[in-house]
Amino acid sequence: MEEHESLPMHSFSNTQNLISFLPQRSLIVLLHLPILHLQLKHLLAKILIKTKQLVTKLDRNVELLDFTEKLEAACVGAMQSGK
């Protein structure tokens, strides 16, 4: 396990000071957090949509099924376009 010097709170007056202190692995994780957060949000949205689709198929509610399929297509399109 690596030893790191302690973090005095006053030495990080800006982001650059903090980034220069972090080990390279930590920096890579920090840079990927927003991407991972978005991927998780999209995954949860897809799970919810698939659940709704299953319920609408069981209820035979064609209009709601059509809506959930359009919503899923819009979510996938937004993910693929990077929005």
C-alpha cells in the first residue's frame, strides 16, 4: 500500500494545486467520474423503460407500449449522440 503525505487543507486554494498533488491513478478516476455517472443514469433509465414495457405488454396497453418504445429510442439516440 502506498504512503501519501497528509493533505493540509489550506494548500489547495485552487484545483490545479489539488490535481498536482494527486497520484496519477486518482486523477484518472476523477476524470472518469462524470462519464461513469452519466452511464449509470442512462442504464437506470433503460431499466425503468424496459420495466414499463414489460408491464404494458402484460396489461396489453398498446398506447403506453408505443410511448415507452419511442422514449427508449430517444434515450438511446441521446446516448449515442453524446448529449
